[in-house]
Amino acid sequence: MTLYILCFILFLTGLYGLLISRNIIKIVISLTIVEISIFLMLILIGYISGGIAPVIFQQEVPQHQAVVDPLPQTMVLTAIVIALATNSMILAMAIRLYKKYGTFDIHEINKLKG
Amino acid sequence: MENPVLIFFIFLPFLAAFIIPLLNLFWDQAKTIVLLLVSLVLFLLSAIIVINPPQITMYAPGGWYPVDNIPLGIHLVGDGLSRFMLLIINTLAFFCAIYAIPYIKLFTGQKYFYTLFFLQLAGLNGVVLTGDMFNLFVFMEVAAKASYALVAFGVKKTEIEASFKYQVIGGLASLFMLFGIAMLYWMTSTLNMADISVVLKNNHVDNTSLIRFAQLFLLAGVAIKSAMIPFHAWLPDAHSSAPSPVSAMLSGVVIKVLGVYVILRLFINVFEPCGFMSMVIAVLGGISMTAGVILAIGAWDLKRLLAYHSISQMGYVLMGTGIGMGVIASGENPEVVALTFTGAMFHMINHSVFKGLLFLTAGSIEYSTGNLDLRRMGGLAQYMPLTMIASFAASMAIAGIPPFNGFFSKFTIIVAAIQGGYYFRAALGMLVGIITLASFVKFQRYAFFGKPLTGITLKQTPVLMNVSMIALAVLCLLMSLFIFPEVRAVFLDPAVNILIESTD
């Protein structure tokens, strides 16, 4: 249970960073921290203490041998690929923003009023 | 029943997206032909699939069929609701594609626009067809990534800023969704939506407070995607910065599919409707309906005004949904349930047509005059009569003037609210309708009537843009026919039945 709580604290840390930072690069880093915390939680869900990798071996696996759940692992792999796309695009956009406005401070990037 | 047609809704746009840059190396016109052909085929396929007799069809890509009723792999499910959403998506995408051909000549890098357009379409079709929770997340990301890039397509200062804002908020929403899906997998040990609902219904999950926790995270993610009022900050910027055909797709389809459709699917089909969730959804809907229209009154930028109205009109749909869920949960007045969901579905398809059309007319005004500020327009009626007719039809539809479709759907929602005993929400719906009318009278008055412009040369709008706008204006009138039971039985009732049946 401690691991799950630590994971949730990491999630909240990322969220806090996202809300208070003014630098757009720091915002991107905070978003990545939130991502990582969710990936960790997915891995934790599938993990069984003392379990072995879910691979089909040639020799017989002993009875009652715990095997970790492979589905969250595939989910995390897919989510990491999506996160790669997210990060690369958001950083490309940050570079463009810097070229247009000459600053990383979101308080000075305020042409739109929401 | 097996139906392999379903996979084409995902496969064809993906194929088109990646074949366009290749074909364009050899022949310059290839992109236009592929765009028209593929969007026409998808439009016809979606129309055929809706008119076919209503029964649930499915397709298992890769041939992973269930073993002993345990689902393996990812299934595409085409039930009434999915087919209804497919019709909305592919109809508007077809008309936006026609419109985009001349419009996108204002920009450089046209072939990338076509690629992104089809990626967005593939993602949206995937979201409504999939029967798997994690696959839903993946397709949402495909559609969202394409939308982020399309918003920044003009690479001007404001567009990059809007896209960055959209990406941070939208990315956080996706992560909330992923967190909710992870919690749900933890509780139920399955990702198949039908299977999750069976597990939850049979009370195989002991810890209901953790399910509620997961539900709240899912709702937060979806509410950000559908821009309900406390979470709306990205929408007016993103929708007003995008190129006009993209704004039409974003407002007409994307917020419906990524927002409202996912709410309907998750909170009615997967989870059983409960009083608490229905109240949260109806209150969010009511707040966005009222605050959206109040924000719209003060807007002078035409596309920003339309974007605020999108928030307000989606509020109507969510309020209708929330009332329906509340009536199901309380178990009183079961005959009102069908009426509320009919109103919500009807308003959703109407909104996609008239809001799409309004953004297209805004694009046409921008194309000929080069500005979107209502204070610097006037007397456009004599220069662009076709645009004026189309815009008038759409404005009357959104304001709820009788012969147009918007009146019937708003009326259905308000009548359902009264019959369900929610008098305050019904009164709010009527009040918002009146303010909407005022706001669109302002738009018509400043843009098309009044003092004519002087000293500005107006560009003629191309034929294809006019064709697409007039076709959508005719649809605005024709869709009033949905109020007749015979027509409704074909288009709306299968979708409504899916929402009602799940609770039996």
C-alpha cells in the first residue's frame, strides 16, 4: 500500500508543479512527472510479489508459481509511446513559442485571454 | 453479428493519411482526389450502416474471438449509439473536406493539412467504434494529437499559444483518463467495456468507494475534453485560432466525441447511472449552458463568439443527459427517460450541423474580408448573398426559431425537464435560448446589415465553399423532420435504445 501512496504523492507533485510554475519548460517537466507516476501505478497494479516474467518457457513452470500480469505492461509500453509523441510535440511548440515571444515566462505570453 | 465494414472506418482514413504525402510526390492533384474520394466513401458507408436494420454488429480485428465468454483482444462494436456518432462525424467531415479544398490554399504545406485531417478522422471513428477501455484512450490520443497540430497550423503567434495551452490542458485530461482506466482495471481485472459493466453489476467489486474515485477521475478528464465551464479555458482560444474547416470539426465533432460520447458510454453503459453522478453532470451542464452564453455576449471576435456558444450548447446536451440519468437512478417517471435522451441525441446531431456551418461561414467572411472583428464588418449581405443565407439559416437554428432543427431539439429537452420535475433547469434552458437569440441577432446585424464597408476590396468566395455551406444550410432545415416518429425511428431511436436498455 505504501508504494501506491508514494505513487499518488508523485502524481500530486506533478500536478502542483503544473499549477504553480511559470516557465513553460517546467510545465512540460511537471506534465512528464504526472505521466511517470501513472505509468508506475500501472506497473504496480500488475506486479505480484515474487512473480516471474509472463513468458512461455520450454520447460514446465512449477505449479503455484506466481506470474506477473502482462496486460498492464503492454499498456505502459503503449502509453510510453504516446507520451513520447506528446513530449516531442509540446517541446516543438515550446521552441516555436520562444522564437515568437522571446521568453519562457507564461505571464508574458498572454495575447489570448481564454 | 459479424460486420467487417466497421474496420474500414478506421483503416481508410489511416491509409489516406499516409498515402497522401507519397502520392503527392508524383502528382500534385492526388491529395484533392484522395480527400474527396475517401471522405465521400466514409460518408456513404456511415449512411448505409445507419439505415440498415438496428442490430449490434461487432468485428474482432486479428480474429481474437472470446473464449468461454472471456473476451480476448480488442473488439470493434457497432451498436446504435456508435453508428449514430459515425453518421455525425463522417457527414460533417465530408462537408468540411469539400470546404477545405479552396480554403486551405491560403496556407503553405497543404498536404500535411490533409494528412492531419485524416488522422483526426481516424481517431474520432476509432473512439466511437472501440469496445475496449484502453483502446478508447489510444484513439482519443490519436484524435487529440492531430487536433493540437491542426490548431497550430497557421503558425502565427496566437495560434502557437492556443495550441500550447490546448496541449497542456488536454494532455492532463488524457492522463486523468488513463489514471481512471488504470484504477478500473485494478478493480475489475478486465478492459472490455461490456465485461466491466457485467462485473460491476454482479457486485464482484467490494470496494465501491474506489470505483467512485475512478469515476471522478474519468469525469474530470472527460469534462476537460468537452470544455465544461470550470474546465473551459482552452476552448475559445483553440477553436478560434484554428483554420475554419478545422474549427468546424473541433466544435462540431471533436468535443462531442471525446467529451459527450465518452460520458454517455461510460456513465450510462459501463457504470450504472447513480444519483450523485447524474447530479454532477446535470449541474456541470447547467453551469456551462448559462455561463457560456453570458461569456459569448461580450465577445467581438466572430469565431470566439461561436466558440463560447459551443460551450453553452454542449451544456444543453449534458443537462439533458444528466436529467435522463437522474430519472433512471430515482426510478420515478420511467417514460421521461426516452424523451430526455432523444432530446440530447437530437441536439447533438443538430449542433454538429449548425455549429459546423457557422464556423464555415465565419471562415468565408474571413476569406473575403480578411478580418473577424464584428465591429469592422457591415453590409456584407449585398456582396456575399450565399454566405448570408447559410449563416442566417444556421443562426436561426442555433437560436431555436421554429422551422429550423435547433428549435425542436431544445424544445424536447425543455419538455423532458418539465415532465421530469426539474422546473428550474427548464426555465434556465428557456432563458439561455433567449440570450442565444440576442447574441446571434447581434452577429447578423453587425456582419451582414448596417453600414456597408468602404475602401476594401472583397475576394469572391470559391464555388466549392459555397456548395458546402448551402448543403449544410439545407440539412439544417431537413433535420427538423427528425421530430416525426417515422424518421426518428431510423436515426435517433437506435441510439436512444442503447442508452435505455443498458439499465434493464
